[in-house]
Amino acid sequence: MLFCPTCANLLVISQGTGYNKWACNTCPYEFPISKQMTSRTKLKRKQVDDVLGGDEAWKHADSTAATCPKCDHGRAYFYQLQIRSADEPMTTCTF
């Protein structure tokens, strides 16, 4: 992405006069493209926080008697979070 040096808006590729050029949609700035232009920028990944609390959140989770069909464990653990707006129901996370 290139930006206009006069007004700082995004430049677009335009072919209006028979040749390719970078042009600004808000001001009369134009820059002719005479050769192939490429550039790559490798972005650094952010470390993602565990928004649901990780393993610590399950220490105080509620539980109920329910049998798991996969492992036959006799308890199901769950907790509820309000992750949407207040007029929508809470989300139940189970383990």
C-alpha cells in the first residue's frame, strides 16, 4: 500500500491515460509506474491472551451429574459467561 505524499490518502492504480500510474482519489497527485513494484512486510504475531481464563477458570466451575458418552466420566463441569450484549443469553462453556 502506498499513500499520497500531499494528503496521506491511499493511492490506487489507475489506467486512465493508457499507462499505469498511482493516483490519489482526493487530490490531483499522480505517480507513473515505470517498473514492477513489489514489497513484503512480515508482521510479528501478537501473543494471544486466553480470554476464557485457561485451566484456572475450571477450578471453581459448577458441576452436575452427567455421563460423558465418549469417556464415561460421571461429572460435567460448566460455567457461564456474558460475551454478547445484555439482551442475549449467556454462553455456557462445558468440560
